[in-house]
Amino acid sequence: GLHGRRVERKLKRGVSWEHWVTKGDGTAPVFNTSEKAQQTFGFGGKLRLVAKARHEAQFPRPKGGHQKRPIASDTASSSGIPEVAFIGRTNSGKSSLVNAIVNSCVASYGYLQGTTTRCDFFDVAGKVTLVDMPGYGYYSPLQSPQMDAENAIRVMKAYLDRCDPTHPEHRPIKRVYVCVSARGLQKMDLQYLDLLEAKKTPFGVILTKTDQAPIRYLARITDFTRSQLVGYKHCQEMFLASSLRLAGIDKIQEMIGTLASPHGANEAPIDLNFDRIV
């Protein structure tokens, strides 16, 4: 109807930032981050789509191989390139957030709930893998049939099962970010936070779409969300971000940069001892 077309035109005007982001004119958020984040996301780092997994059998094998026996959480980083996953309710802005972080339009997105129905693995400069996960909650039948929606939730849960260090196919997951809209944590969000807490998986919370919330309401919902996260021992950080205005993206890039591998998969360590050169 007319209302739907108006909403679509408004959304198209809202996502016009992509034409500016992909220019790479030196004003992207990555240029305001730490040196390690710039080495990961800036300076022409190669961005590659590793896999589009609609089933757990399609998960890419971490470089370094699967461990055949359960491993401890402190040795998880030695099994492959670190992975950072993004989960959340449908239409919570996960894919748009990934696009803003990597400064490129690589993840599909849409205004209907349930656009992402697979696990997309993006290798960033061979130092970290970003995983764009399907959402949980309501899936619009106009976007995803019921069978695709059920399979999307199943593959998302299969990936989270591999967060457990005792899982035979444990993956090197360094952080799981739960994307929550600026309306705050909902009941289903808290259930997944409890799941990650039970698996002893380090996770964080990102309040997305902060541009849609008034500043006073955003301040109150931030304080209330922080009070809800106090009881979680494995909750590491909370961010506020807006993919539309690129607000808070540099802080997330800086955090992921600290989690990334210091050297690429096929990159040799750089010897900074200049005495040997002279």
C-alpha cells in the first residue's frame, strides 16, 4: 500500500550512507581507531567471503584444523583464526553493523525481518573472521518461508553449540556480540545471554540503531541495560552504535582489533630490529 511505499522510500534515503562509506576517502571510522584496528580493517586489507553456511556441515574449517579432543578455553586461540560472531533478534541491524565495521557492503540486509537466513563468514585480512548470523525471533513470510526460517535458527544454534570448549568441533570464537535495538533487552535476548553465560563464552552487547532513540531515552535505557548485565560474569563490554550515522563503529573496530591475530594466516612476523638491517 501507500504506507509501505513511503516506508521503503524513507529507508532508501536512510541507507544513502553506503555510497559515502565505500568511497574510502580517508574519513571512514577506521582512521580514528587504534593502530592494530587500522592494520586489520584499513590500508586495503583483503576482505573475503569464506562460506555461506545454511547447514552446520558447511561451516568452514578453522585454519589450523579441528581439535580431536576437548580443549581448554585458554588454548582456543591456537586452533585457528579468531572468530567474532554477531547474533540478535531479526531486524536488529546485525548485517548493517558488519557492513559498517568492514567499510564495505558485503552482508545482505533489508527492512523486512529475517533477511539473513545463513551464516556468512568474512575473513578480514587473514587476521579475524566476522560471522554474520541469522536472527532469532519473528521471520517475515514475505522475506523467508517457514522452512528457511526454521533452518536459519537451527544453523545459528549449531554454531553457538561450538562455543563450548568441550565440544568436539570447538571453534576459535573470541567474542559473541548480541545486537539489541535501542529499545533495550527483550525476553528472548536475555535467554540467549543466559545461554552464552552457561557455555562460559565471552560476549558483549551492542545497542544498535541509536539514531532512532531520543538522547534522554537512550541515556536511561543504557543505564538500565548496564544494570541488567551486572550479573553476567562473561559479559565483557557494551557498545552503542549506529550504522546509519557511523557512530560508535570506531570503538567496535578497536575492540575487534585487539581480538584479531597479530599476523595473517600466511603472513610472517615482521622483525622490527633495525640493527640487523644497518
